[in-house]
Amino acid sequence: MSELVNTACDERDFRWHLLSTVCAVALFASASGAIASDEAEHPVMWIELGGQFERVDTPETLFAPLFVTKAEPDFSDPMLGAQRAPRFSVGGEAKLVFAPEDTNWIFSASVRYGRSNAAKHLHYQSSHKTTQTHFSHLVTENGRPLERYGDGQSKSNSSHLALDFLAGKDVGLGLFGTGGSSILSAGIRFAQFTSSGDITLHARPIYRSGPFITKPPPYPFHFHGAYFQTNRAFIQLKHSTEAVGPTLSWDASVPVVRTDTSVALALDWGANAAILFGRQRTKMHHQTKSSYFYVYPGGQGQYASRLHGYTNTPPDRNGARNVTIPNVGGFAGMSLKFPNAKVSVGYRADFFFGAVDNGIDTRKSQNVGFYGPFATIDVGLGG
């Protein structure tokens, strides 16, 4: 488990270093733009910062040993429900745009990062009523009455990262009028998806007890027997995918409301497509233990007991596989534009097909999608 924690820490450090580098580049660009501000008529450098709240759409593969699938719903629901991954992620984004004067060319570098974490503990317990006799200690465990229960605990985290380096040109040629744009770009996209989890399940779905031998008055007595089943399972897992490949994008904007102060409200939209090539990696370890305990009348008024059980530890699944991941996305929104600034809000979606491996004992390729609202602020330099 410590290996998973250390790996997660290393990945977080990498991402923070990456974001710090982008910020440093942005500050350098800000200084350069300030020097050239007296010479340019329009901003030649734009810095964009923003954030997003996204729904994460990935089919789940739940860890369900036999004792979970055979248990009654009241007991299995906590063990399965505790494994549900977070459905939403929050994150940030940054973008640096360079538009040289007297050309329609636009160069950009952007980073988008999202993350979600969860810790769940669900428990269901049902008391088991027993007949009180002088042998009642046989239906107790460490002095506590035996009860039926189902218990699930999990800790999980996931993240996604997308880097884009693009070169594009405004090909609108006045199609949307003054102030409108239609930018077609091509470049490279790098995508990374990581997830890890630690799940523990406990259950005693079966417990039965009752008098086995009863003698009527005048000298009544009865022997009490019991049978119960106790189960435990845990799994530690880690999935990761890294891929890179060519990408195309189209971004368009058209003013819908103008003022005499060079302020405009614009409608924005765009689409992107990419084909990414990379590696999927998986690390998996899990174990299941079950025990069956019998207490029954023996000879000469004595009780006998038997304990049966098993431990199942499948081989760890550690492997890597080459993958090809098609990617499509798009956005729509509104922006309020000023001569040297812009504020935008909108809704964005990005889908990656066959991007993650969510299998347990065998590989199971799954699609992953992110969609939700976003907001950004752009500042122009050099104008």
C-alpha cells in the first residue's frame, strides 16, 4: 500500500511542478508583453486562467467476491455502495496564446487538470435474537451477542490531465463580420488518466442458532447450538494511462451585442478531435477470507465445535499494454470582450474511447468522459 501512496505523491508533485512551470512562462510572457505594449496596436499575448466542475462518466467494475454476490441486498448494498467512485471532479486550467502582429497565425499552449477524491464507510447491522439459556455463552463472541452485518470501506482518488500545443490560423475571412473569428488549429495533445483505490469488505451474512435437544418437565433442559459465517476481503489497485498524438481543433466566435466603448458580448463555440497513442498500466492485489463456525451438542452434555474456512489470494495483476485512444470534444459559451480582457463561461465535453482499464482479474477497457461548466478570464498583453 505504501508503494501506491508514494506513487500518488510523486504524481502530485509532477503535476504541481508542471503547473508552476506554466505560471512561470506566463509571468515571463507578461513581462515581455509589457515591454512591447507601446509598439502593438492589439494584444499579441493572451494569458487565460480558469476552472471547471465536471461530471466524470466512466463505467465501474465493482469488487464483488462470492460472499457479496450471495448475500441479501441489505448486507451486500453497503459493501458495493462503498465502492462507488466520485461522479464529479474539480480542476483548473491555464492557457498562453501568442498572436504575432500583421499575421493571422495563432500559437497556444494549454493545460487542463481535474481531480476527485472520496472516502466512504457504509454499514448495515441486524440483531439476531436468541433464546437465553445457561449455555448462552455459546452464542456470544468476546462477550457480545452475535449479529448479522455487512460493512464496506473505501478510499479512492482519480485525476486527469490534458496538455495541448497548437498552431492555428484565423480562416474566417470576415465570415462572421468585424470582431468575429474562425480559427483552425493543429498540434499535439498529451493526456494522462490515473486512479487508485483501497477497499475493505467485512460481512457476517449468515447466523443461525437454536435448541438442538429439549427435555420436558419435571427436569427440563436443552442444549443450544449455533452456526455462523464470517467473511473478509480487501483489494488494492492502481490504473494509469498516458498517451500522446496529433489533434485538430476549431474555435469560433461571433459578436451578438456591441457597444460604442469597444465592449462586446460574443457567442463562442468549438470542437476538437485527436488520435492518441500510449500505454495502459495496472497494478492489482486482492484477497478473500471466509470462515464457517459450528457449535453443536456433543456426548455427555458437552458441546463440540468445528471451524472451517479458506483463503483465496489470486496472483497479482501487474502489466502494461499499448493502446490507441480516439478523442472528440467540443464546447459552447458566451464571453464578454474588452479591448485587453475577456471573461467567458460555457459548457464543455471531452470523450476518450478505450482510455482506461477498469478490470480486476482481467483487462477491461472502458471509455471515459468529462463534461460540465467552466469559466475563464483572459488578459491581453502588448496592446
